[in-house]
Amino acid sequence: MKKLESFVLNILFLLHCFLVMMLIFENSVTIPYWLQPLGRMHPLVLHFPIVCIFFLVILSFFKKRIDLNTFKKIKRFLVLFTAFTTTLATIMGLFLSMEGDTTKLMILHKWIGVGISFLIYLLIFVKKDNVFNAILYISFVGVIFAGHYGAGLTHGINFITEPLAKNKIVEINEHTPIFKGFVKPILDAKCVSCHNSEKQKGDLDMSTFNRMILGGKNGELFIAYNTTQSALLKRVHLPIEHKKHMPPQGKKQLTKTEIKLLTAWIDQGANNTVSLIQLPKQDTLGLIISKLLQTKKEKVEPEYAFNFAKEKDIIALQNPFRTVIQKSPFSPALDVVIHGRQTYEPEFLTDLAIVKKQIVSLNLSYLPIDKSSINFVSSLTNLENLVLNFTNLTSEGLQPIKACKKLKTLSISGTKIDVTISTTLNQLPNLKKVYLWNTSISENDIKTLKTQFPNIYIETGFKGSDEKLKLASPILVSKNTVISKDDFIELGHKIPGVEIRYTVDGSKPNKLSLLYEKPIKIDLNRNKPIKTIAYKNNWLPSKIQNYSFVDKGFTPVKFDVVYQGYSSAFIGDAETILIDNNKGKITFNIQASPFWVTFNKKHHLNAIADFGENAPDIRKLVLSYGMHNRQKKEPLESFELWAGYDKDNLKLIKQVKKTYRKIDKNKEGKYRKIEVKISKNKYRYYKIIAVPFEKEALYVDQIYFY
Amino acid sequence: MDKEFFEHRLNINRRHFLGKMAMGVGGAALGSLLIPNLFKGSKATNTELPLGIKHFASKAKRIIMLTQNGAPSQLESFDFKPKLREMFGEDLPDSIRQGQRLTGMTANQKSFPLVGSKFDFKQHGKSATWVSDLFPNIAKITDDICVIKSMHTDAINHDPALTFLQTGAQQGNRPSMGSWFSYGLGNENKNLPAFCVLLSKGSGNGQGVYSKLWSNGFLDSTHQGVQLSASEDPILYLNNPKGMDKAQRKKMLDHLAELNNLGYSEFGDPEIHSKIKQYEMAFRMQTAVPEITDLSKEPAYITEMYGADSMIPGTYASNCLLARKLSESGVRFVQLYHQGWDQHQNLIRDMPKQAKDVDQASAALITDLKQRGLLDETLVIWGGEFGRTNYCQGKLTKDNYGRDHHPRAFSIFMAGGGVKAGMSYGETDEFGYNIIENPVHIHDLHATILHLMGLDHEKLTYKHLGRRFRLTDVHGHVVKDILA
């Protein structure tokens, strides 16, 4: 006996440790399938602890009538047995719960059960009688609750009271009276708490229709067909601060839809029997109700009769040009797309034979598919959605797909099909939508098709507009606007068949101006922009676009800059940017533009241009700089030009000092420059120093040497 | 004697204790057998669903997001408020403002004169959706779109609000929406990135768009958005260098892959494998991308649909056209940004220009998808990061006004991909200031977009810094009312 007792005690300890472990790691535990029958035996085993605990309670009342020794032996045995079966039942229950039930009822049942298990285990170690009894009685109460909730889980919470309840919950549908199904619930939620048979504010009782029509101390609550005089609506429409506004400020207000519904209900006659089915089709109330009914219906995933494809098959079918995707983890349906006109091979399609049954959606747009491919498609018996846009298919070629009886949507836009497609459509009983845009089917034939298939939605898409559109302006294909006199200028337009006309003398171009045929050269000294315009039949002419060109002059062999500028995304590029023959455009983000270099007083412009041994005859230097949108005053404080034949021995040939003054950008322009004339010396080196004012930044885009 | 007894008892206790402990440990060990991966440290649990496959079947497969950067005014586009016209110049009542914060640009303004739309509104289509005259083409497709007039957001300035719209958080460093879809659903076309970005700019006041908006955040770098530029090389460094042909390139990559495989067998770093994969994909992209980005081969009626600008690279119209081509080719998420909607001043001058930039092409994109039968599986989203105030910023005159930032209410629209067509959802008060019905928060929008793509926003997670992150953080409700 002693041995058995210690064995049971050990087992109990072990089981409780196991139980604690299970509870802590509840979320990460998965119960293997072979253990699940153990869990399902919970409803069987739990009867032991219920009876045992009940018996222990009975026993506690008979202590004095039984010989003390016998009593103790019985009690000890019973306690151990109870503890063992309770723990067992609890662990089994826990297993069962992990199969996925997470309702509130479940959680309540679980924790009471676990609590009982530990309390009974505690009983083994309690020596004092009164403590023992206290714990026992608590456990007993627990058992009653756990038992009740448990029964609720298996039989439903209203199992016991069910025969007593007369009112069953009825599904709301188009046959339910609108008052009962839609109006009453609104009133119940927002009005009845103050206007019921017990509490009748304003002598109004809204708990039933019959009491409601009696009205309150202010008369009738509503007048049928009269939405403007009905007190109910009047009160609702009062401003919320108004004393008589209902529901009162602070209480839950009616929503717009609810007000609409109540208004429509009164407008319809405010009776309590009419249902949706009895209303005419376009009735306002009917529309509101059918909308509400629609939102109530939850969407469910479509179910398919076929089995899941093998996972390894799906994986094996993936390649760079073919994607096979299962619709969801719970759906066996497959979605297949094949990409790439140039890389397509017929095997990409025929390989799919192993998942033939499962393919419900297939997209072969733009592919060079042939007869055998279409024959394969026709073997996909469960296909619902087929996209064949811009393939070479004809009506005849498409015929085999009549075997896809489950087809719901068919996209054949941009194919060569004609009106004879109707013979194929005729044999597809489930077809809902067909896309026929950009085919050779005439408008009349479309009309015939539409009357022939009234249940199929036929989309024909965009058919061109009567409205004339404005062309975009010609573009400068040779991008540079800083060019030399030998460079060609190339214009272009992205729309084929466009006529480009231009002028070089500054006059407005028109239909009779020069026609652009091939790249042109212009005289840079005339300093006039090229003005361009585009024409095309059935289009409005474009806006006139001007392109101005600047002579790029001489480019130094070597160009060094001391300070690379500051606060630019392109720091370090000053040596390129300043002589790259790209004119900068002033934008909001001029400081981050790759065409401008930003200098300040400390990091000012200090550059040396080296023209090599055979230096050209440079007669003019131009420093081009710009003003940021935010700059209002002249940014350049001083400018110096040094020149010479020896890098270390240059002489100052020009110095400019500017005053810090306000500049009217509209008159003087935001693109600014300094020009320095140089006498004929053929210097090799030129040193340029330009310093901005203390508070200003100097943005330089280019230095020109002419 | 006593001492021996004591020791005896002590021994029993020790033995007893050790025995018990063994039992306890045994019990715990037994339990641990039921915890898979307890010692493997794997992050997968039974609550997580596999990647690359939808959580549940849904219609939408791809998304095109037309972000109108700078925040277009809802009061001049979709949210018609005649009351504001009646109350021209009157001060915004405190009972409407309710002490809500304003930006630094108007907080110090002495008065907040209300101003209604200078542009007329009409109801269009069977759905009788209100659209302003600035968007004549979008007005033609109202029966295909769902306008949400009750959007609201947390941020009041452009950068945080745009970051919030794109990533679900106001600070940077979180993955962009497109990256989440790339991570959750993978590529549909393995020759193209799953997430592409296209930028364009209107003439209006331009607010910055930064690459952090299409960052992969803490997700693998393969999920980063790929920006297509408007130059001849839409994807930088994709073309072969001068003097190298396709065969040579292939040979070079094969040898490089061999070397990389050697490296992998030595170090076992999985990043090496993804590098090899990326090289291979880039090689395939060399054929796939020019096929798509070459707009010159598009037929003339396409130009007519999208407008004359559609043939000029870098415009919104050409980006819309490109977006359709990318999406049609299986790019999971195409993100457009059109800058210049920030009409603080001169709204009457600038907003029509902006609207003209986007109206025709946005509508054409939806029509184009529809006529190819692709609108059902492509979700198009159009909208900015917040709305604009119902009062004038700066001086109000009869024919000029501006509007400040307003995060409390704004309008967007969605089309296709399982969204109810021909619907207006949510409502603002007659001042267009507060939402009075069916508010939709940015988190709700994200949850709904994920839902439309077949993903549960609570289950698409990524473990980073010790916790599981979601696009919707700990918020978001699916707006069931707008699901078709």
C-alpha cells in the first residue's frame, strides 16, 4: 500500500509538471494526430473526478459515524484516486482544446478545470480538517461550473433551457417583415432604453409596434406617408444641441443610413407587415433593404470537387517563364500564367498536363500559341478564366475551347477573331463575361452578339474619341543646348507621322514654316532660338516650343577647382559640372542639381583652367550663374580673373566688385553672367575667383571661354 | 543516536528530493516533446501561413497605386460642399474645428475664411457620383470606381504622411506596401521585379519623393522597389556594357555563378545564393524590360486613350501606360508618384494644370485594364497623403485662394480588384471638415488592400528585433462594405 501510494504521488507530481509545461507553451504546442484520441476521451474520463469529488463531499458529512481509522483510509485512498483522475481529465481536456476551439466558453471551462486539478492535488498535502473541507467545497462548486460550461461546449449553451425558450432566432431574409427585421432593431438599440413599458419618458412606449402607434404625451410618434410631419423624424433632424433632439445629446445617435431607412419606412406607409418581397422593384425602401441584406451575406470561398495537386508537382512546374500558384492554402484551384513572347515554347503549356484538373485560371496573353496549344487548353475541364489577349487566334482556331464547359470569363481582346465566335460562345453555358476590345468585329455585329447572348456581359472598350487631341511639342533629340557651330541639332517626336515645322529667325512658326526633315545646323552668332511646332492630321497642333543654343567655345585641357562647393548632392564634381556644356535650369532644388555647383564665402569658386602648350586665342570669358527662387539680392560680391603663361606667375587682368543690392528678377532675369574681354595674348592659364556675399550662396553652372 | 536519525532523515529527504526532481523534469520533458521546433529556434509556428500564396482566395492579383503626391484638394475633386460656397469668407466655426491642430503655415492666421470650390460639380453615371469639372475623364468612368470620401490620417505634413501612406508608419525604415506584397506573394513574372516605381512631376509646388518610400525596410533587399527612370535606360545598369554581347554576358555570368557556388560551399551564406539568383534575373530582365518599356510600338489608339503626353517619357500619362504594361506582364505592385499637388496658394491657377496632367491617363488606365479583362484582377488606387482645409490659406479674394493641409478628412478612389464599382463610401459634414459616417483610417485602407489581395493583415508578419511586424502595426480593420 505504502509503495503504491508513493508511486501514485510521484506520478501525480510528474503529471502536474507536464500540465504546467503545457499551459506555459500552449501556443507553440501541436498535438500529434496519434495523441488526439486521448484528448477526445476527455468527456469520458471527466465523470470519474465529478463522482469522486461529490463522494468526498458526502464522506465529509459522515466523519463521525465511521470508525476513524477506516475513515482515514477511505479518505486517503479516495483523495489520491480523485487527484489522479482529475489531473488525467484535465490534461486530456487540454489536448482536446488545442484542436482549435478558442471561444470564451472554452477558455472559462479550461481554467476552472485546471484550477480544480491543482486544488485537488493540494488536498493530498493538507492535514487540517477545516482547511481540507474548505478547499474541497470550493472545488465542488468549481466542478459544478466547469461541468455546466463543458456541457455547454458539447451540447450548446442553451441546451437545458432550450425547450423552455419559445422564441427561436429567425434568419432575416426578403420574407421577413421590414419592421421586425430592420426597423425594430434600430429602435431597440437607440430608443427603447428610455421608452419601454417600465420607463416611459414622455409617456411613450416603443417596445412593441402596437404601443408605439399609441404615441406619447406630445401626440402621435409618426404619421404614415408623411415624412415632414412625423414627430420621430422631426426630432431626429433637430440640431443636436436642441433640447428636443432625439436621441438626446450624449446618447448614441442614429447614423445616416438608419435615418434614411426610417424615413423611407414612414414614406412607404409605416406598417409592420410589409416585407421586401412585397415591394415594387424600384422602391426606395426596397433598395435600402436589399442593400443591407446584401452586405449581411458573407463571402465564402468557392468549393471545388477535385483534389489538391501534389506540392512537388507544383514546385516542379515553376520556371522563369511560367508561374503556377495555388489559389489559397485551402483551395485546390491553380492559377497559371506564362510570360515572354520571345522565350515561349509549346512545352511550357503541355507540361501542365499533370495538374490538368486543378487549373481554373490561365493567362497566355501575347504568346505565339498554335493549334496544338489550344487543343491542350480544351483539355482543361475545370477552367473558369481564360486570357488570350493579343494572340494570333482566329474564331476558327478558338473553337476547341467549347470543351471548357465551366468557363466563366474569356478575354480575347486584340485577337483576329470575328463574329463567327458566336458558335463557340453558344456552347459555353457558364460564360458570364467576354472581352472583345480591339477585334475586327463591327459595331453592328456586337449588337447582334449582345442580343444573342443577353446573359453574357460583352466588353468592347475604347473605340476612339471624336474629340481632337492636342499634340505634344517636338523634342530635342540631340540633348545638348551648349554646342559648337559644327554640331547638328536633331529634333523629333514620339508620335509617328508627325510633321515638325520650325523657324530660326525668331518668328512664330506655322504650317508654312520650314519643314524639319533631317538634323540641322544653325548660326550661333544670331542668338535667336529655334521655334518648333508639330502638326498631324486629326490632331490639334502642338504648343510652340523654343530651343535656345549657346556656343560652347573652347574647352580647357585641364581644369582644377580648389573648393568643390558645399551642400550639394554632387560635391566633388565641380571640375566636370563647370565645363560640361550643360546649361543648368533653375529649379526648387537647384542646390541638389547635377548641373549647378554651390559656393559660399569660405568655399568660394577658385579654379584654374589649363589650355596646354598650343593655347587658343581666347578673347572672352563668361561666368554663368543663377539665383535661387529664394534669393532676392545680388549674390556675387567679387570676381577676379588672373592669366599667364606660368602657373605660379599669373597676373590680375580683371577685377569686378558688386554691390549688395536688391534685384528685380522679372526685369534683370534670374540667369546672370559676368563677361570679361581679354586682349590677344594666347595665355595658357586662367585663374577664376568668384566670392559670394557673406549670407548668400553662389550657384554656378558653367564657365565659357570664347 | 539523535544525530544518526537526523542524518537518516536528511538522506531520505535528499533522495526524495532528487527523485521528485527527476519526476518533475521528466514531466516537463514529456511536455516538450509536443512542442515542435523547441530547440531548433525556427520562427515558423502553426499560426503562420506559407509565403508566396494567398491566405484565402481573392480576385485581385496585382496593384497599381497612383499616388498624388502633395495632397490634391478633396473639395475641388470628389467631396462637393455647396455650404462652403454659401458661407464664402465667413469664419470657420469653433464648433467644427474643435480645437484641432493646424500646420505652422496657418496656425497664426487671424481668421479662417471658408471657401467653396470655384469649379463646378456634377453627378455622373448610374451611381450619381459627384465629380468636379476638373476631372472630365474620371467623371466618365464613375461606374467603375469606388470613391472613399472619409479617409483620414495621423500626420499633418507631407513627409510623415506620405511615409505613413506607403509604409504604415510615420518614421522611415519600415517596408513599403509594395515590398510587403513582394514578400507575401512573390513575383508573378520571374523575369521582372515584383515592385516597380515610376515618378513624374506636375507644374505645381513640388514636394519631395524619396527612395525611402519604396524601401524594403527590414525585409530582404530583393523586395525593394525598382525605380524605372525616364531615360533611354529605364533600369540603370541593366544593359550590357559597350562591346559585350548577350552570349558573352551569359558566359561571364555562368562563370561568376560557379565562383559564387564555390563561395557558398565554403561559407554557406544564403545571401550568396540570392545574389546568384539576382544576376540570373537581371539577365532575363534584359529581354523582358525592353519589350515592356518600349512605348513607341504601342498602336495609335493607345496614344489617343492616354493622351498626347503618353509618348513623352517621364510624364504621368506615359507612366500610366507603362504601369499598365508592367502590370499586364505580372508586376505585383506598380507604384506611381505624381508630384505638384500642394496648392497652398494659387489653387485656381495650379490645380487645373495638375488635374489635366492626370485626369485622362488615370481614366484611360482603368478603361484599358477593363477592355483587356484585367480590371477584375488588378486593383487601382488613386489618392494623396491627406486632404486640404475648407478655409483659405493667406488672402482670400473672389478669384483666388489656397488651402492648407488637412489630415482629418480626404477623398481617394479605388477601382477593380474586388472593390465594389460605382459607389461612394463615407461622408464628411457639410463643412467638409470632420467625418460623420464610416471613417477609414490609413491602417484600415492597408488592411483592406491586403484583404483584397487575399492576405490577412494580421497574419502577414515578419519577425524583426524580437517582435513580429505588420504593415498595419497593431491596428486596422478591413472595410467590408466596399468589397464586391
